[in-house]
Amino acid sequence: MNQITKNQLFCLILLYEIGSTTLFLLGDSAKQDSWIVIFLAMWIGFILLWVYTEITKHFPEDHLAEVINILFGKWIAKPLIFLYAGYLFYDACLNFFEFGEIMRITSLMKTPPFIIGGVFIVTVIYMLLIGQQVVPRTAEMLLPAFLFFLLTSLVLSVISQHFDITQLQPILGNGMAPILKALPKVTIFPFGEIVVFLFLWKFVDEKKSIRFTSFLAFSLAGIIIILSQITIISVLGTGLAANSMVPLLEVILSINLGDIIMNLDVFLIAILFIGGLFKMIINFYGAVLALSYLSNVKKQKFMIILVGICVIGYSFFHLKTLPHQREITEDATALWPWVMGIYQIIPIYILVIIVLNKKTTNT
Amino acid sequence: MKRVGCILCSLFLLTGCWDKQEIKKIGFVLAIGIDKGPKSGEILVTAQVVDPEVAQGEGSIEKSSVKLVRNKGKTVFQAIRKMLQEFDRKNHYAHNKVIVISEDLAKEGLLPILDSLKRGGEVRGYVWLCIAKGAKAREVLGVKPEGIETVQANYLKGIIENQKFNHSSANLTILDFYKKVLGTGIYPVASSLQIIQKNNYPVEENSETKTEYIKLSGGAAFRKDQLVGYLNETETHGYNWIVGKVKSGIIVLPSLIEKGKSASIEIIKSSVKIKPVLKENKIYFTIDIHEKAVIVEEQGRGQLKTSKERFQYFKKMEKENEKLVRKEVIQAVNKAKKLRSDFLGFGSALNKKYPTKWNETKKEWDAQLSDIQVIVKVDVTIRGAREMKGSFKAQ
């Protein structure tokens, strides 16, 4: 991924941030106010993004693992980097697994998961193996298609008969409490996941444009996420939206314009696959970078294949089925609620150390 | 060359043969009817499968374009699968248009019945949901289409969609049903389909003397997901006014020009606002209806000579119209009180404006419904009388 251009960075961030949010009703515990949750989470995301880009300003040529190593020394750095590698690996597994399973639920009931997953992972490994430029360029190429499918389905849902914006009322009906309660979760997913770009920003050719481009893509992604959530709630109502496995599918299937434009499930599949691919490939590559740094493996190709095999193994032998995976995640968050946010918070700590270091060396 | 080879191989290898569905092996279900089975706890599902060859042949007279396949089971899905023991094609539900449910089943609650259809994801949100009033669902699906459409489900769908010309009936999609049942403060009103009989005339070249028709009339009101009663046409007028579903319709008023004659007014546009008012911890609702209409028929013989007279006449008609709409709305409100079902959405309006008050009262809302005060304001504008200036008088 050497030499990512400004445009490519924009596409990558946009695809990554929207990525799998289309699968869920974010902040569903806040019901019709979930879009407010997302809006607030986006602002917290801005703060995080500022912190992360600030780190990149101080270390433009290093990725997160290298920064951690420089600042903390070998003994603290190794477990920390390992933690990040694990986080990114787990995230990649989740993306990989969920997209495969949703595929199965929505359209390919009888196809063995191994085939769907296999095709998916082979594509990912292949894209990473054949050259540094492939992923960013594909992002540049597929983003228009992705946005076309997503925005068209949103627009069609709005003009379709089922759109009823009053489903969003009452605004703040239950006060701020449910919103604040749902806020941490939404901040971490999807907005906090931007932390993975700490591994990628070093490859951007124009270092100066990183912050501006990132903020631009990030806010655009936030706006699109909010719009799609508003559409989902307006079309389905909170009851059905919270109960659907894939709310957006339900929304897309309810589109019927004059008995001509209908049955657009293929749109969802396109959205799912493009978004899921990039979400996964970026997490995957982050994990590869962290692990190869950790293990001093010079040949990245070897690491890519190894991680790829691990992703398949972990998904099929540990996560097994979607309800099982959801249960694992829920158990984990109940057991260590702090663990989900720690990856977002550590960089803040890193920035503090950087600033303190600068001060002491200056004086 | 190698690349081309790879691409060609992928074409064959990545097609997803596991989930292939051959169009020649599936039967397209266009309507589903669900009844109670003969034994208690059993469900009888009727699927109307279109016969593509006959339907395509522009309505062959000898052969029907649809087949009714039915079977019973403990669950809907069991019944659907059991059909395949007697029917040669695997049924495909994604093109379904109408779901008809018999009234005795609807009285016990629809959520358990619709569950498998919704869960399967094959039944789309825009499918129409109807209740067979005073008949079995399979009988409704069994009535020969007496419209232009040869496929019976399309005939049903056409009738249901004609609601937009007619405010005497209600219609409801599956998605709306779920939205209202799972949402707060409003219950659904579904279409009610009746079977009626009419005499035939020789020109229709029918061997029977009577023909059965389907009639969409009134509405079927729910409490939660259970059918609690039917609305007659006047009450349905009121319902449609309150929920803002009047798109068009004819209002018949007594003619002001000649006694004993009538005049028709066509509704062009209507809008409504329900506003809850909270005063000293008491709630009342104002229903504010705006209607735009034209006079399309005046039977009264007489002449309105000046523009001023004509204008006065319009004003008077507006007043009469307002009175009638108010009466219809009040009737619908009374029906809601009687059925203890808030199908008019007062609770939902309250929730949108005063969420805290709603959270306090929502538990006893259905019981308290009879105490609700409603103030109805109707504002009618008659825009004109089509292409004639006044009424006619024989000289």
C-alpha cells in the first residue's frame, strides 16, 4: 500500500467507515433518537480523529506499532502491539464472518459457508499479495458504485410510499439518558474504528493533506450513516427495525415504485460486499502490519497468507453461527466493558506522552 | 490468454449452484390465504399459484390462469411445505401481492400467523393485508376474477389499490401493519373483503345466473394484533379523514337548489392534523381537517344567475360538507371508543407531543379511551363546479 494518494485515502476512509454500519441499527437502545446518538458520536469521533492525525504529524513515517515501540521501549510495546494486532484480527474476523453469514441468510441459503468465505478470503489475500497499489485503487474504483447503490436505495425508499419521517418523533422523548447510554458503543463502532488508519497514514504520499482529507471523508461517512439510519427508522419504525437481522434489507425490499422498481435486493448485496470487503481488508492489513512488525518477519506475503488462514480457522471453528458469535460478543462486552474502548483511548495517552516528551526536550 | 482462461473458469465456478432456482421449477404464488384448520390449532394455508402458460395466453377461457394449492399444518411453514406433497412446483413467495386472513384467525392475533412469512423475507413489505369478512380466506381467493385481469390476485390487488379513488374503504400493507402493531399508540385497520353476488345479464354470456364478486368495503379494526371489529363505510370515512388517507372520494349532499335532489362533491385533496392539548392534566385532541373539493354533479334544477349567487351557493355547500365530515369523524371516534381500540392514533399523537404524559398513561390508554374529548374542525374549500357555471333549468 505504498503511496496512497489523497483521493485514495478519501475513498478508503469513506468505505471503511460506512462499511458494515449498513448491517445494523446503530444505537438501537435509544430507539427513534438513535440518529442523535450517531450525531454526537460523530463529534466524539472528530476529537479522536484529531488526536490520531496529531500523532501522525509527529511521526509521519511510522505506523502505530513503530510509534509505540519508539515511545515505550520493547517491554511495554510488545504486549501493546500484540493487543492491537489481536483487536484488528478479531475485527477482521467479525467482518469476514458476518458478511458471509448475512449472505447466507439473505440469499445463498444452501451454499456452504466455506465456499462463500473461501471466495471472500481468497480475494482479500490476492488483492494484498499482487501489489501495494491494488487496494487503494480498487477503493477508488468501487466507491462510486458503492455510493450509487447506497444513495439510490435511500432515495428510492424516501420517495416510496412507506417513508414516514414522523416515526422519528418524539425527539428526546425519554430524555438524554438512553442517548448517553448508547453513546459509548456507537462511538467505538463505527467511528472509533478509524484508529486502524494509524497503521495506514504513513503510506500516504502527501502528508500535509492527511488531516483535511480524513476529516472530509469521516464527516461525509457520518452524514451518510445518519441519513441511512433516519431512512431505516422512518420506513420500518423502531419496532421492526430493532427486530430485523438486516434492517436495510427490509427497507430495500419494501421499495415499490409503480410495480416497476421493486425487488432490489441485489442493491443490498452490492452494498454489503463492497463495504464489507474494504472494512475487512483494512482491518486485515492493519493486523498483518502489526504482526509482521512484532515478529520481525520481513516477508509480508507469508504473514498475509498466515493471517488469512487464521481468519478462516477462527471464524469457522470458534464463531460457528451468527447467534453464537453475537452471544460471544455480548458476553465479552458484559465481562470487560472497558476493553472495547481501550484501543481508542491508548492513542490519546500516546499523544500526551509525545507532547510531554517534546516539552521536556525543549526545556 | 491465461487471464481469459481464469476468468472463464471463475464464471463456471462462482455461480452459486447450491442455491440455483430454475424458473421452470418454481411456482409463483401471487396470493396467500390463511384459515383455521378443521382441527383446533391447525392452520390451513391456501396459495394461489399462477400458471404462466395460461396467464400469458391472454386469458384462455377454457383453463384458469391460477391454481389454488392448499394444505394444513400446525404451523404456517409446515403447511407450506406439505403442499409440495401434492403440487409439482416449489412455491416462490417473493412475488406475492395479497395476504388474506380469515376473521376467526385474525381475532386470535396475527403476529404468530404472519411470523414465518415475515421471517422468511420472501414476503415484501408492500404486500396488501386483508381480512375475509364473513367468509373463509380460501373462498375469497376462490372467487373468479370478474374484472379485466385474468389472474385473480391481480384483480384483488386492483380492487385494493382503488382505495385511492374511494374513501369508503381502508387498505393496509404488511409493513404498515408491523409498524403500527410494534409501534406505540396506534393500531392498524386492514382492508375487509366481502363476497357479494350480482345478477348476470345476457350480454355477459355467462351460463350462471348469478356471479360472485369481491367487494372492498369498510375496514377491519385491530387492537394490538387482534381483530376486534369492523368499520362500516361511514366510520371508514371518518377513519380515513383522521389518518389522512383520503386521496379522493365522492361526498353526496342534499341539493340546495331543489328539495329531494342531491349533489356530488369530489374530494381533490385533504390534509389533517391531530393535536393533543394538555390542560390541567386533562388531555383533549383537536382534529383539524382541510379539504379541497369540486362540485361534480348537481341534480337540482334551477338557475344561479349572478356570480355572487354562485359564490354564495358554494359557500353554503362548503358548510354542508363540513357538517357531514364532522359527523363522520365523530362516528369513527365513537367506534374507536366502543371497540376500545385506538386505531385512530390518538396515543401516537400524544406520544409525539407529550412523551412523558404518554409514558404515564399508555398502560391504561385503551381503557381510558372512552373519556377522550375530541374537538373537530373542518375547513372545506370548494374550488368550482368543473366546466359548468351553474345548474340547469328546463325552459
